[in-house]
Amino acid sequence: MAEMRFRDALREALREELIRDPRVFLMGEDIGLYGGSYAVTKGLLDEFGPERVLDTPIAESGIVGAGIGAAMGGLRPMVELMTINFSFLALDQIVNSAAKLYYMSNGQINVPMVIRMASGGGSQLAATHSHSLEGLYAHFPGIKVVCPSNPADAKGLLKRAFRDDNTVVFIEHTALYSMKGEVPDDPEFTIEFGKANILREGKDVTIIGYSGSVWQASRAATMLESQEGISAEVIDLRTLRPLDIDTVIASVKKTNRAVIVEDDWKFGGFAGELSAQIMERAFDWLDAPVARVCGKDVPMPYNRNLEFAALPSEEDVVDAVLAML
Amino acid sequence: MAASPAAEAGEHLDGFNRDQLSLFLYQMVLIRRFEEKCGEMYTKGKIRGFLHLYTGQEACAVGALNALAPHDKIVTHYRDHGHAIARGLHPNAVMAELYGKVDGCSGGRGGSMHLYDASLGFLGGYAIVAAHLPLAVGLGLAAKMQKTDGLALCIFGDGGVGEGEFHEALNLAVLWQTPVVFFCENNLYGMGVPFGASLSTEIPKLAAAYNMPAVSVDGMDVLAVHRATQEAVAHCRAGKGPYFIEAMTYRYRGHSMADPELYRLKDEIEAAKRRDAIEHLKADMTLAGWLDDAAYEEVAARAERVVEEAVAFAEASPEPGLATLHDRITKEPANG
Ligand SMILES: Cc1ncc(C[n+]2csc(CCOP(=O)(O)OP(=O)(O)O)c2C)c(N)n1
Ligand SMILES: [Mg+2]
């Protein structure tokens, strides 16, 4: 175990996978000379050289498409798209090629590729640069979606992503990059997909989050405990596809209440999907409608107060819990 | 025998009068000072988010924007303060936007990367690389279909050339013969990637391949930029379709305030500063007898006053009210 930041844990995972598997290579915008826009890949160009750490032009569709081709050709590419906001330019390749080839070819072709991107608001980058669209990617069958919430998970899940035979969209909340935590240094440490993490046990309500929203959920649980004597169970989904619905259902059957927290918009979002699944499988156990605490239904404003108001907070989570008790 | 320096300057200034050059000089100094102030205010936490400064590239904005008419439209990238000011947006409104205040040109909603003033035909800074190139084609198409002689000026960086939308837009513009001036500010880097490492050819050759007239000019020379843009504008107004300008320039600061600048050497920055556009114009005007130290000091002092006033204005402007969060998401009869 070593204490490290989220970004360093990601870098360790990339290093170890580059060393472990000669088929692995990295490409992306500013991952080399610049050192990565969030400093995740800093130093890797020097260590592994320009054949395995490729700076690319700004050409999202082109580099994801080339990544798909390289994967079809026998390599294990990681493509970094800087942020989820720019991944829209590559959406066609992700949705129509990466997510479809295995099924359409009846299993003849698969696309083992990792696509990394940063997401999330809260940095006053305004509407074009503040998306949290993890749920969008979770919408598409044929790809996996991973959203770590802490340094150890970041490392374990990223290493696991390189060993998957499918395209994995790996989404990192920008607010987490500097977060510190204990991280196993065993190069064989990986975390299985589809295994949610119960961060804190409780009996009165289940609060579910992923990526950055796990921490709103968790701070809300602490507030509920100390201020109201309410015992909340906090679940970190870790991966949206595959989704560990069993862990969620087991928890809801115990607490009889569920609150889902996510930064993304509520309308048509992932929280809606999860709440429907809870309703379908645990309706008789619910003492209150499932609550969703999400980002406000607006393009993200630049102004600091407006942005703050547009994002879900731990107070919003506390209010949602109090309203259902 | 070599021409005397004064004669050379004279030739270089051919076709320009003193008032025009005084305006160019003032605007460049104003933009430089404005940007320096922004950097300062960012460090103080007054301006937040991503801030991409324009220092070094002033000749591009001033040379190009001054070649336009009021009915022309402009779309640009996120490094947009200089373009906004050169178009005539009040520095107060730009600074207030950077502060996220109600009197900002986007009401505090857009910030540095998303400046707008539709009343001046300034239709935005676009923060998604190359997103606005197809929009410019549409603006040109609208001007053409409505039979005005207006055009669209589309400003972007060398990094945009790698995007598919660049190629789609150039092809469409030629195919439809739309009046668009594509203006590429080649500052040699897209973030930390040297332009030579991201493009397999030269930029004007790409435009030429799409059958569009294309020139490369010294983007540190406001007069050269202005002449080239005038030519491009005349071409568009004559109904001859789009025109492409590459302006070779350099940004003095990092890509954004967050840039650790691991990828370029101090020497290179210093060398670029020796070609500084403001110094260049100052020297030319001095040789022509149109500027002396006292006159320059006056220009600098005026710019300084305007920038200080912009800061005071931004400080005093109110925050947008929380109740406005959901206003104007879609345009409905009720919200005008
Ligand atoms: C589609 C897209 N991809 C990536 C980015 C991140 N990004 C912002 S600016 C930039 C570099 C652009 O360089 P250039 O076009 O040369 O403009 P400059 O910053 O040099 O003015 C990058 C990669 C983005 N904003 N949009
Ligand atoms: Mg550039």
C-alpha cells in the first residue's frame, strides 16, 4: 500500500499495463510532451517512448476510429480524449463501431480498447466544458462504463479495463484528480467490473452514487448520522455497465428507501434508469418513492453561484432523505 | 544601394494613413494590456475557469477585424478576448463577463471562452475546437441566400485543422461558394503539440486542395494581416466564394493559465518577442514621423485607463440572481 493521488494511481495503472502487455499503447491529445491535460500521463513519454505514447492531433473521431482499427488488428490501445465534452466528436465511432462490431460480426471481431476522459462540472468552465454524461455511455449495449470514485478503485478498475476484451469507456471526475488515498502496489491488483462497493453500512436509507457523487452521498450520510441520528447506507456503483443491481436491491430491501445522486441532468438520465430498476425489483419493499438528486436542468452557467446552484450538494441529499422519512 | 530605413517604412506603410495606424496601435496596446490584466485577475481568483490569453497575437485580431463592415459576422475560438475588443465590444462588458457578472456580454453565463455580442455581429467564441467552422459556412450561406454582400469571418487556431469539421467546412464553403474568410491563427502549437507534429502538410495547401485561394501572412505584422484580409473580403463581396488566410503568429503565454509549459523553451518565446507586433508598428510609425515617445506614452496611458475602468466596472457589476438560473433555456414567446 502507498498513499497517492487519484491521478498518480491512474498513471501507475498505465505504467504497469504498458510493462505487462506489449500490445498496450497510449494515444491521445497532449498525453506526451504536455504531460496530459490533467497530468495523468506525465513522464510516460520519456519512459516508454513515442511508439507507445503517441501525441495525436485534435481529431477525436479519427483517433478513436484508429484505436478501434488497432484493436481489431491485435493491439490493446488506450485512447485519451481529454474530456467527455470532446468525446461527442467521436460518438459515432464509439456507438456505431466499437459498441457494435462484436455483435454484428456474430462474435468474429471484438474491440479491446480503453477510452479515457475527464468529466464533471464545478470548475467554472461553463456549458460546453462541464458535462457529466456517464449515463449517456451507459445507454449503449456493447460497451462498458467505469466511473471510479477514489485512487485505489481508479487503479484497480483501470488495470481491469486493459484486460477486458471489449471497449471500456473510463470516466474520471476532474474534482477527484488530486484526491489522496491508499493504493495497493501489487501489479496484479485489479477490481472486477460489476461489483458495487458498500462504502458505509446503514439501516434507514440507501444512498447511491458513482464517481464524484459518491462523496456528496457520503458527506450527506455523515451529516444525517450526526445531526438527525439517521443511519444511511452508501453504495458506490463503480461501474454503470455492467451494473451491480443485486447489491443495490439487497440494500434497498434492508433500508426500504433509496436516494440516487448524480451530477448529470435528471431528465432521461442514469438515475432514472436505476430508479426504474429498483421499482421493478423492490417495489413492495419501498416505503417512499425513490428520490433522485441530480444536476439542475440547465446548460452549466459560468458564474460561480449559478454553477453551484446547478450542481447537487450534500445538503440536497440530506433534504431528499428527510423528505422521505 | 539599400533603401533608407525611412523609405522602407514608407513602403511598408503604403496605403495606410496616420489615423488608421494610430487606431491599430491603440487597439493592439489595449488588447495587450487587457490580457495582462486578465492574467493578474485570474491569479487573484477574480476570473476563473479556463483562461486563454491572447498576448503576442494582437496583430491578427486588429488587422483582420478592422477589414470588416458592420453587417459582417464573426465566429471565433475560445482565445477570443482580442477579437471581441477589436470588433468593438466594450472592454467593460468583456471584463464583466470574465468576472461572471450580469453586465458581462454573455450575462455572466459564458465566461472567457464564450463571449457574444449579437448586436455587433460577434456570434461567439467557440470552445469546442473547430465547431464553428461549419457555422461560418452557414452564416455565409445565409448572407448569400438573403442577397446581402455580407460575409462571415471565421477565426481558429492551427490545432483546428486536424478536425474533420475543418475539412467538411472547407469543402462545403467552396461547393456552395459561400462568402467566408477562414482565418487561421497559426501560433505553432495546439496546447503542447507543435503544429509540425500534428499536420502532415502545410495549412494553405489544404485550402488550395479544396480549390480556395489561400495565403500565408506574417501574423505579427498588423499591416500585412490587414491587407490580406481586405483582399479576402473583396473576394467574398464580389461573390467569388470563400478565401483562406493563415497568419503566422505566436502566443507569449501558456496555452491557458493551467499550462505548465513543459514543451517549449524560453529562447523560442524570446525570439518571437523580438518580432513583436506592437514594437514593429511603433518602429514603422516612428520612422514615418507619425509617433514619438510622448505620443506612445499617451496611447499606453489611455489603454491603461480603459483597462482599469473595465476592472472597476466588473467589480461593481452585480452577480446574476439565482432566480435566473432557469431563464432562457429555450426561446419562447414569453421570454422574448
Ligand atoms: C474538440 C476539442 N478537442 C479538444 C479540445 C481541448 N483543447 C482546447 S484548446 C486545444 C488546442 C487548440 O489549439 P489551436 O487550435 O492551435 O488554438 P490555440 O489554442 O493555439 O489558439 C485543445 C486540444 C477542445 N476544446 N475541443
Ligand atoms: Mg495554436
